[in-house]
Amino acid sequence: MLPLLLNKNKIMLKIGITGGIGTGKTTACKLFEQYNIPVYYADDRAKWLMNNDETLRARLIEHFGKEVFDDNQQLNRAYLGNIIFQDERQLEVINKLVHPAVKLDSEAWQLEQAKKNVPYTLKEAALLFESGSYQYLDKIIVVTAPQQLRIERVMKRDNCTQEQVLARMSKQLPQEQKEVRADFLLHNIELPQLKEQIALLHQTLCKGI
């Protein structure tokens, strides 16, 4: 896919940002937003689309039954989660339904951002590589952190056990595989150092690649 063009023949870069659970992707994105960089949060938009995109809603009902939405016509996450827990193949079904909808939604979003003459945009997604959406982006940032620190962060954030965090990590693409595919790495151990890295990377991305 060709990059979107800005006025005066400048190119708006489409940058992806990802990382394993607990690495701090959202923290990094919020720091980029301080530079007025638009961020597309793919996981949040996926949830919105499942509730609001009529075509996607119909397909979810077709595959998982009317119970997939509650009495208020909102996604029944407990019901859906139970299905996935019992049969992980159903997770693949959901991904095949949701990922194309997110792709179309993000492309429309990118077109809107191109009108604003921003130097680059960020697409934040936990499954950037797994979904294949990295192929439509110019460069990829991977946020990293030591595993024990990641575990501690998630335990505190989600009030869960170490075993539960490790189980969730085991279902993601290993962090090492993400890192080797990255164009840029952000080491998120302490906030001041992360801010410094992002300040430098922002300057680089503004110059164009």
C-alpha cells in the first residue's frame, strides 16, 4: 500500500506500535500524543466495532448466537470469553471476523489524519504482527521491558496472579520475536528514560524515513 501524501509532497508515515502484555504500549502512546501525534488504538476500536458495526454484529450473531449480545444489545464479553476458554479455535473465528473490520476502520482513520498534515500517525495494537496489519504500515515500534517487571505491572493493574499473567503471555507472540521484527525499540523500564527515547524518536520520525 502506498503511503499517504501530505501537502507540499511530504509523506505522512504510518507507524505501528506494539509489544507484549505489560510492556507499556499505552504509556508510550500517551507520551506521543503530547506531541500532537494521532494514535489509533486498535483494541479499543475493535470493541467499539463489535458493538456498533451492523455487519460485524450480524456475523458475530451468526457464528456465536444471539447470546453474544446482552439485553442492552452490548457485547456479552463473559459469554464470548467462556466460548474462547473452552475452544481456542473460536478465537481464530473471532479474529477472522474482527481484524478485517478494524483494517477498514483504520484505513478510513488514516485518510482523515492525512488531511491534518501530521508528520506521522501511530497504530497501537497488541496483535500487530499476528493480524498481519503490520504489512500496511511503514515502520514498526516495539515497546520492551524485562519480563518480571511486566508481570508485576499486570498483576497490579488487573489484580491477578503471576500464573494468570504467564498464561496470557503464553498466548502472545514471544516478545523476542516482536523485537527482531522491529524498526525501533523503546525500553520502558522507568518513565524519565522512556520520555527521552520518545523525544528522540519523535524527531527522527518527523524528518521522514
